[in-house]
Amino acid sequence: MKKLTALFLTLCMLFTMLTVVTASAAGVEDLPEDWKTNVIKATPEMYPDTDMSKPYTVKIYQVGDKPVDWDKIQNAINEQLAPFNTSIDTVFMSWADVSTMYSLNLAGGADIDLIFTAPWEYMFTEAAKGSFFEMDADFIAKYMPLANKYQPKESWDETRINGKNIAVPCGRMAPEGRLVAIRTDLAEKYGIGELKNWDDFESYLLTIAEKETPESGILAFGGQENNTAFWELWYTNENWFDAYFTNNLRFSFAYDGKLPAAEDIKLAWETDLFRAFCKEMKKLADAGVWSRSALNETVNQWQSFGAGKSASIEWNATVFTYMKEVEKNEGVTTAAYDLFKEKGTLVTAEAYSNGDIAIAAGCANPERAAMVLDLLKFDTALNHTVVLGIEGDHYTIDENRVYTRTDNTPNYLPDGNSLSWATRNGDVEEAGVPEREKVVRDEWKRRMIANPLTAFIFDPSPVQANADAVDSIIGDYYGMLGLGLVDDPDATLDEMLAKCYAAGLQDIYDEFYRQYNEWVAAR
Amino acid sequence: MTASGRAVPKKKIRMTGDRIAVSIFGYIMIGLFALICLAPFYLILIASFTPENDMIRNGYPVLPGAFSTEAYALCLKNPMAILRAYGLTAGVTLVGTLLAVFLATMTGYVLSRRDFPWRNGFAFFFFFTTLFNGGLVPWFMLCVRYLGFKNQIYALVLPLMFSVWNMIIAKSFMAGIPAAIAESAKIEGANDFTIYVRLMLPLSKPLLATLALFSALAYWNDWYNCMLFITDDHLFNLQYYLQSMLGSAEAMRLVAEKSGMDLPAVPLEGMKMAMTVIATGPIVLLYPFLQRYFVKGLTIGAVKG
């Protein structure tokens, strides 16, 4: 009897062990390949190397202001993280303070585990200071198994420096096209039809400046600061991409389907295209398309259009927001045009690295922080909580992952905070997008292409003094040239470039080409 | 008063034509100058009640036109939050001002005493900090890591509690009080602290009022320390709360642009003006009562011949 009991107990133990092994074996590798249509449910067993024996609160620093319902969202996230013996606590650095507080919090030893970052939000400057925890492939495989499986492979290149990743990018690539929107009530008044290219748009601007502005005071375009909007149109029209862009230092190249040779990458302001652009802007400025005091204008072009002060606007799909605003006025109608549709120019894809989460170098438990990031990105329920809010309260969703807003959506806008920008995967789509907007976005997707140089990261530190000097010089001239507020664009441009070379532009070129050639060779 | 004690009758100045002309001209010029000084406040007040689109289209109005209270409605959307910020700011200002005046006068008194052996050394150390400091990052690390300032109310009080400038004013003023007063009190058996509290402070009323005004202004207007050390919105002071509201409004606009939502009716320009009125209102109303002390305070620390 004793022997039978012992045998029975042994079999029970073996069965239990096998069950545990089987459950452990139901790990990441057993998850479906297509995470966009399947529900991914993470379990603690998928993180065998992460010590979850003690509770831990992961401190997340976000940029921007706290959404009204954030506390509810955080509580919902913490409920879902309970099986992992983990919770999150979030600090928001408001837009007004982020320029001071971002670096200060990292350098000053604030208690940070995860922090939002992006190339436009100090990612590379802080990485150079060693503010971020560097993740090698082994770390990612062990502590972020879902990201290791589902994160688009090409996205890792965008945050990799010296073989290690400084941040985890978002999982979505979206088209970043350019549109112009105009007042069609005014266009009809002067017999102007659909706009198909830059010449049509120029004709509209000149007509409004000549005939409408003297009568009603409505400007053809609310130009201000440096007229980057119009440069973006010109530049897009020629399939130009950026190789490096920080403040006023912009290295660009014309994309022809392959990686450019180093010498084909130039400072954007030194190109014939920019010279022609300056002359065109002078023509528009002299015709009164924008105010002569545009350089000091504090109201931006979008506010100007939305308030009915100007008759056109240029940017990405945000133009639709301002079109709705100005259409609230009686008699006002608008339309948006893709000036490059007929020509078929390429549409740049927003880089994956446009929104990232980094683990702070001072993080006390990077393994746990990595696990939380992994869960927020790829556990379907957690990801939808971060990106969309609480189902039934902030949104409803169908089986095709098409979501609809509710009355409470304004208290937690979809994709409305920096954590959602860094964790979105593009697996959800919004219902009820206006047809005019949908048509544009679908057309962009057709022509979308990723910038082949997104993964090239130029480090200006060997020539930092030169870069700062050249950046400052360009800043002094760019506004005037972009707005055409100079007597002689050629002479002014030559003067600016002469000063740039005197400040060491050639040294910057040499360093840039050196790093670029090394990067190309390493590929 | 003559040497014999009789009052001297006031001599009446005869107003000749040229004196009248000069007086009229003076009054006109000073009146114009006063209007120029008042103009910004007037413009802010008018702009705070002007609709947003009107301001974008037509700029800041000189004469009141269309009337709108939407900026104030947005600023005061959460009245409890703004009342809490007001209360916190008033409390911090009161406590901070009392401590700041106490510290400045006590330090100033000690340094004004010629029998204090190390006064030159101490004065040098105080003065040196006005010329050089460790920088923002070391200071932030000290406050956050070692002094535990994060989300603590004393983070709003301590940094502004001691001002070297106020101490120098106090030192100069108290040096002008005759030393014989302190000496005679010492002979009577008073200790240094008793002399300071019962003799020096009562004789320094103009000084106290001046230092109180300077300190109160500094505490009332402070937003920087709140930005550095406070992330809990229950501890936001008034200036930072209003600034964060403006930041939120800007963010709402940004998010609306990104998400394609209907642009919220956020009167950004009007909000800035309304916030200015809300934040400076009490100080502007209080100022006339403390004006004479401020004028006196401009010269109170001056070296007398």
C-alpha cells in the first residue's frame, strides 16, 4: 500500500511538473504571428528571466499635459499589470516646461524608469550623454519577448547606436503627406477651379492677393516665421528626403530609388532648388500674398486660416481640423488638395522613431521596466487601454478593430498622449473619418515610402561648435529668405553661405560624409 | 521751528505766470506718463474680454468691441482648483514672507554689529553667492536627492526664504540705528536676542514693511520652483497653475490637430490676458496701500553721508 501511495504521489508530482513545463512552453513562440488581427494576451510565464517576486512600481515620464481621465486609465493599466506584481506611476512634463525639465530630470537624478523620447525630443542628445539604458539584442530577447517577436525589424535600426538600442520605437509607420487647403468660396468667386500642382496654387494665391486682400483684408496665406510650409511643398515635389535635420541644419538629397552617394547629400540651403524657392517667395511677397510684417507675426498660419484671416493653409492632414473650424462661418467652404497626386511624387513615411520609449540609465530595475514596456506595446488589452482608453467609456470597437468615439472621448483622446504615440501599432482604425480625408490618406498610403536614411544617425559632436555657428547664421537669414522679404535673394543667399563656410561648413560636410560612408560600408 | 521753540509760519509761494505754466506743463507730462504706464493694463483688460477670432483677425483692440467672457470661463472652469492654488499661494506667501523678513533682519542686525568679530568673513561668504553659484543641475540634485523637495510644500518656501539683497538692505538700515541704544540695553541686562526683538525690530518698521513687500512679491510671482519640484497638481501655486492651463490649452490644440477632432473653442490669446488679470489682480489692488513703503525702500539701504 505504501509503495502504491508513493508511486501515486510521484506520478502526481510528475504530472504537475509536466503541466508547469507545458504551461511555460505555452510562451511567446506559441503566440500567433499576426498580432494585428489576433488578441495577444501576455502572461507572467512569458518572462521567465524577469524577477517578479517583489512588487515594483515603474515610474514613467511623459511629455505633454495630463489627459483629464488619465488617473482612470492608469488604474485600469495597474489592474491588468497586477498578475505581474507590477504597477506604473506617471509624471507629466508639460509642454511649457519640457525644454527645461526633460534634461534636468535625467541629469538631476529624478526617479525615472521609462521616459518618452524622439529625435525631436532630445533622443540623440540625451543618448550621447549616457542618459538612456542601452539594450542589446540579448536583453531585448530575454526581457521584451513580445517586442522581439512583433516589433517591425526595420524599426530597430532607427534607434540603434553602436550596435545597441537606446529606445524602443513605436510599431506604426504612417504616411506624412502634404496638402494645401483653400477657401473654395473665394476660388469660385474668381473662377478658380481644382488645384492640381504648384502653378495652380500660385495662381490662386496671386489672385487672392490682387483682388480679395484689398477688398476684405483676407490675406492669401498667413505666412510667418520662416515659411517652412512652402519649402516643404517644394521639397516634396522633387522627392527630396532628409539625411539630417536639426533646427536649421538640414542635409537633404533627391531620392531616386537607391541610397545616395555622399556628395549628393547637400545642405538644403545650398541647393539650386532652394535658390529658385527664394526667388519664388520674393515674387509672392512682393505681390502681397502675406503681410510685410510676417517675420514678426505671432499668429501661425493654421490659426490665421481657422479665424478666417487668410485664404489658404499648408501642412499634413491637420489641415482638415482647421478647415472644419473656418467652415463654422456662414458662407465659407473649403477644400484640400494634394498638389503631387498627378505627378505621383513619393510620400514619406513617418519614421517609427517619431515616438519612442527609453529606459533611463538610472533605472533601478531595467528588466521590470522593459517588461512593462513590452506589455504596454503588445498585450492587446493593455495597448488598447493606453492608445484608446477604457472600452465602453472612451471608445467602442468592433471585431475588425474599427473604433468609434463616444461622448467621453474628449477626456481621453485616442492617440492623445506621448505614451500612446510611442506604443501605437497601427492595428486600429477609426470609424467615421470624413470621406474627403479618407481619400487623401488612402492615396498617400499608395505612394508611401520609408526614408532609406532614417537609420543613419549623424553625430555632430566632433564639429559641434561649427554646427552651432552655422545653425545660428542660417537662423538669421532663413526667415527673411523663406518669406521673400529681401531685396536680392541671390545676393542674400550668397552672403549667408559665405558666412556659413567661414564658420566651418566644410568641416561639417567632411565629418558628415565620413560618418555616412562608414554607415554605408557597414550595411 | 525756531531755536526758541516757536513755530515758523509757512511761507506762501506767490504763483507767477511762469510758475503756473511750469506747473501745468508738469502735470500734463506726468499725466501722460501715467497714462502710458496704465496703457498695458488697459489693453490686457480689454483683450481678456475680446473673442479669440477677433483678436487673430484684428489684433489687440484699443477700444472695446465685441464682448466675450469665454477666456475667463475657461480659466475658471475648475473653480476649486483655482481657489486651492490661490489659497496655497497666499499661505506660502504669508509664511514665507514672515520667515524671510525674520531671517534677513536677524542676519542684517548681526552683521551691522561692529563688535561681531567675524562679520567681514560672513559678509564675504554671503556676497560671494550673489556672484557665483553651483549651477542648476547640482542645485536640482541637492534639492531632489538629498533634501527631498519633490512634491513637498516646503519646496515652495525654502528656496526664496533668504535673500542676500534683503540682508544687505537690513544691514545698512540697522547700521544707522545708534549703537548707544543697544549698549544701554546691554547695561540694563538685556541679551542680544532681546535687543534684536524688543529694540531693533520696533525701530525698523519701514525696513520691515519694505522687506515684507519685496518678499511677498517674490513669493507671489514664483512659478519656477513649482515647475522644478512639484508634479502633484494639488500643490501647484497660482502662477504655475495658470501657466499649466495655458500649456494645456496649447496641447489641446496640438492634439486636436493630430487627431483631427473638432478644434476645441480654446481662446488662447484671450486666456493669456485673462490669466494675467487673475494673477496680478490682488497685487495691483494691494499695491496702493504699500506704495509709500516701496518708495522709502528704494533708498532705505542707501549709504548715508
